[in-house]
Amino acid sequence: MGASASLGKFSTKFQVFLVIFWLLRCAQVSQAQCEGPCEGTGAYTLGQEPLPKDCKDIQDRGLTKSGVYTIFPQDVYLCVSLRVYCDMETDGGGWTVFQRRYDNRQNFFLRWLDYRLGFGSLGAEFWLGNEHLYHITPQDDYLLRVDLEDFDGGKSWATYAEFRIGSETDNYRLYIGNYTGGDAGDSLSAHRGSSFSTSDSDLSGGQCSSFRGGAWWYPRLCGDSNLNGRYLAGVHTEFGEGVMWHTWRGLTYSLRRTELKFRPMVASDRQPPTTPQETGGKAGEVDGEAEGDTGEVVEGEDTSSSVSSSSVEEEPEEITAAEPTEMAPELPFKGRVKGNLQPRKNKKKKSKGDKGRL
């Protein structure tokens, strides 16, 4: 009986300790974490207001120069900071960029874990990371924009309504609405609802990752696009491989440059396409010419004019995420992407190539 009473007193004291600890922690970190995970003060805020969740929010705060910024995608309980590249020029700007390719320096034929976390340099070629996309894209109704460039200097683009990426439990499935415009034509609707596939976790049902030499949202018959495919530099003989967008340059042409990006939709974005025509900025003129930038990218810096291809081998600023509610550090590092976005607590079988990882 005495032991039970002692245990009860200890339990009560421990609960009181937890309450006091939490109150002190809230006061130490910020009031925002206690009252609203993505509200607070910071470099982009004046007083207590929501922190920017994407590049359009950054632009709305008066920061209109293309470059690397910190956003705060909101999870269920935490506000997690993430470094992203913002295109503030193309068609009015406000785009959060999640893929860029323009040469063959960065290998894109990588594993599930690499695509989950992201890889590359925000100032050069990169994939932001499927887990990051899963946390960002459910926050709003987003317009997806695909910018393309060939080796003859031709540029083209396509847009899609209601872009969203599912969770890892959902295999980072692609959710898109209607094709809404652009002279590149529609080479993504056939991929709607497809799971993401990589070389070590091919969920297409047709071995498309191996057949196409890439990682993408492949349907069973592999589909009409392959923007993470092998960099084959123009006309080639490998049917369906290469950096490919079928409705623009066909199945045997590998594109020079691609960018994938999104921003919140407005009413006009929901209109079906009429005749293809150029609107706003030229496709491919995203973030200027950021090619070859692998040096440190400062907050809001336009990487288009101060770097050259000779700096590619230098230490880049990689894709980083800081601790919750803190500004991400501007410290370049080598190796795979580091971040603290964790999958939500929903159980699933571990994917191939992701053993022992979150």
C-alpha cells in the first residue's frame, strides 16, 4: 500500500514537472510554438503574423529578387523551416522551384531515399525532396508550371491546376487537375494519380524506372514525360529515355533545361487552355541563368549574374532545413541533403532502399 502511494505521489510530481517544463519551453522558444506553430516574428514579419509558407508569401512581403529564401511549411504540430529557391521573375514570379536541370553534372538516376530527402544544390541542379513537397503542397491550391528548353534555344512551358504530392504512405503520388495552358502541350495528364518510382522502388508496374533510366511518376505504360531521365543531350535513339516531354520534342529528344515550380492559384489559373501562347515571362528564364552556381547563395540573392561554370566543383549550398521555428543557417555542406522534415505518424511498410530510415 505504501509503495502504491509513493508511486502515485511520484507520478503527480512528474506530471507537474512536465507542465512547468512545457511552459518554460514555450517562453524560451517563442509564443508562436504554443499558440500557433507557424505564427511569429522573423526576418519576413512585422510583429506577430503568419510566417511565409511558400515563395508567393515571400514575394507578398516585398521581396522580389530571385534567390534562396527560408519558408515555413506547417506540419500538424510543428512549424518547420526549409530553404528553397524562389523564382520571382517568370510570369509574375512567386514560384517555389523544386526541380532544375541544365547539364549532366548532377546524377538524377538515384534511389528512393535520395528523392525522398532531396539532393543537389539550390543554385544549380537539384530535386527539393518528395517529403518536403508532401509537407508544402497540401497548404494551398497550387498551379504547377513546367519550363522547358531545347538545344536550339527553343523554350516552352505547360501549366496544371491543383498540384499536390501525397505522403510516403501514398508513395508520393502525383495529384494534378486539368492542363491549363502552355505551348509545350500536355505530357503530364497521363501520369495523374501515379506513384513515384525510382530504380530501387519501381511502383509503375512496368519497370519504367529502369526502362526510362530515371525517377518519375510513371504510369503502367511509362507515360509521356520523363524530366528526371538520363541527360542524353538532344536527338538520340533510346526510345522514351532522356529528359523527355513527348508533346513538344518527341520521344527521342532529350531536353537541355527543365524547371518544375508551383505557386498558389488565382481564378484565371482554373480556365482551360485555348490556343497555346506565351504569357508573362519567357519559359526557361526562371531565376535568370543560375547555371553553374554552386557557391554560397545568400538570402534573396539572384544567382544569375555572379557565377560561372568554372565554380561547379566548389562546395555548394545544399538543400537544408533548420530546427523548427528557427531561420535556416546559410552554411554550405557536401553530401546528401540534410533536413528535419519527418513523415507524419502513419504506419507503412518500409520502401526498398529505405531500410532503417524514417
